[in-house]
Amino acid sequence: MKGLGADFRRLWLSSAVSNLGDGVRLTALPLLAAAVTRDPVAVAVVSVAAELPWLLVSLPAGALADRVDRRRLMVVVQLVRMCLVVLLTAIVLADGSSIAILCGFVFLLGIGEVLFDAAAPTILPRIVPREQLTRGNARLFGVELGANEFVGPPLGGFLYRLGQAVPFVLDAISFAVSAALLSRMRGTFRPDRAPDADSSAAGLLREVGEGFGWLWRNPVIRTLSIVVTFMNLARAMTMAIFVLYALETLDLSEIGFGVLSSAVAVGAVAASWAAERIRPGAAGRCLVAAVLGHGLTTVAMGATSNAWVAGASSAAFGFATMTWSVLTASVRQTVVPDRLLGRISSVHRFLSWGSLPLGSLLGGVLATAYGLRVPFVAGGLAVVLAALVAARVLLGVSALLEEHTAEAEQTEAGADPKGPT
């Protein structure tokens, strides 16, 4: 983290701790659901409940993030999520778990995640220089996936074997530590030219509409949102039944499921190291390759019964996904005005992550009707098609980044970025 500053270190550590807890919980929850029932649709419904807040809450969450101190919002959300997980731990200890109860808790935790993630992307541009955004995003995404999908899943599987409630104890502690680290960040994180606090429904709708209209009129940001919608749809189709795929198709144990779940982070960590070295002129080609890699590796997982092949495909999937995430986050933070960044990020996630409930339900239905392999093959092919259709716009991202980088350099040098008049 040399050169990125003390506040970045606090943000990085907060992300590491919080995502470790998330990785543990997100492995324990499907195992807990599978202990209640082996019905693919019922297991998938838990994923639907977790993802539904992205469809229902994303847009007002973005408007809220553009009104308030974003760091303070993140701290409050972490503390509320800690309380929810403590309550869930008590229910598990009392042997009161059911699909309905799990759905209720993951829905509430999902609302917290939406609020937190609406504010989180706006923090980095405040604490690192523009030329360091790709590097900063790579470090943050690297620790996020490393903790969430590399260390967290096998640890979650191991802790689950010790006791069904044990993973949730660690998760609650992680929320508390994350909140403490965020609270130590210095300065104010209110948005530039925050809109007047019109709390009426009309005022909120107007602010959401401004963000949605800006995104839809920008062809690059719009295309990024549409492509990642297909990527997340495919991801949700497979993740909804991934625990059953691991236990039944690959014949793995609970710990084996955790290890397989962590394979994606092997590629992601490697990509986080590589992505920060990608120059703006190569960004477009890398984006196209990342989408194709996402789709083809998903198909590969559906085509095999070998755990080693599935693990290798998952690692390659992680490399592609991380590359996409780092580059597209940097594009948004470079192009979108600060006063709109919370809303644009939330509209982007409304479109892209709003597809998660549909994907989870579709994955469960397809698996029930045609087998556990079909969601992987169908979802992967849809992503490949999206990559081919959007390739021309994605390739144009390179020129866009180079243009904004040149303008920023001219501004810092005291020149008029638009040139002589």
C-alpha cells in the first residue's frame, strides 16, 4: 500500500476483515440450507432472497449515498449487520433454522449490503489521486476476493463442521472490526454539491431519475452495465445450485465445497496483481477478453464431473471476473462526476445485480428440470454472445480512458483541458 496513504490502508483492512466474514457466512449459509432440504428450488430461493434487495433498494440507496457522509453511512450499516448476524447465530444455536427464516435474514443482510456498496465506490476517489485509481481498485478487489472467495470459503466449511453457529460468530465480529476501522478515516466524505435534502418521494425520484438518465445517455457506461447484467445473470444461475453441484455432481464433502468455492479467488488474486499494470490503451481489449473468459469458463464447469477441472475453470473464471471488475470500476470513477457517483453506481448495480434474483430462480428451475449442468452451459453461452455483440463499444474504452487521463494531466499542469479557444 506504499504511496496510497493511511486512509487507504484503513479502507483496505476494513475490506479484508469484512470480506473474510462474508466469505465464511456465504459458505455456511448454503450448507445450512442444504441441511434443511436438498430441493434445488428451495435452496435457490435462499439465494433469491439474498439478491432481491439489489432489485428493490439499489436506486434509493444511490440517492441516499449522494446526500450524506458516505463513510458514516458505511459504519452504521456494518453495525446493523453485526446485530442481525448475532440474532441469526442465536437462532441457529436454538436449532430454529428453516428456509423461511434463512430467507428473512439474508434479505435484511442484503439490504445492508446494497446500502454499503452504494457508498463504497465513492470513497476511493477521495483518498487516492486519479492516476492511482486502477492500482487502488486492484488492491481493494484483490483483498475482497482473496478474503471472500479464497480464505473465507474453506474456513467457513471448516468452522461449519465444528458447529453450525460457529461461522456466524466470526461474521459478527468481522462487521464490528470493519466499522471500527472505517470510523478512523479522516475528513468528510459528503458528496460534492450534494442535492438539497428533499425527503419527499418526488425529490427522491427526481434524483434517481437524474442518475439513470446520465447512465443511459452515456454509451460506454450503459454498455458496461448491460454486459455485466448478462455476466451476473449467468453467475447467479450457477451459484444458486453450486452447493448441490459440488456435493452431488463432483461428489465433494462440505470442506471440499469450501475449497472449490475458494478456487475462484486464486485467479482473482493473480488478476488483481496484473490488472493494476494494464495501461489505458489496452483496457478495451482486456475487457473483451474478460467477458469471453467469464462465459467460456462457466461452460467448462458445466461440462465436467472432475473436481480438478472444475477448480481450474473456477480459477480462470476468477481471473476474468477480477480483470473486468477492476477496469470497469476505474472507468466509472474516471468518467462519472462525483456528485452523481453514488447514484450511477447504484443504477449500474440495479441493472446488473438486479438480474441476480432472476438468475438464481432460473438456475434452480433449469437444474430441477434438466440437471445440475444445464445452468452452467446456458449461462456461459449467454455471456459469450453478449461479449461478441458489445465488442466494438468495449474496445472504445481505451480511447475514452486516454482522453480523460490527458485532460487530468493538463488540468494538474494548469492548462485548459479543452485547449485554446
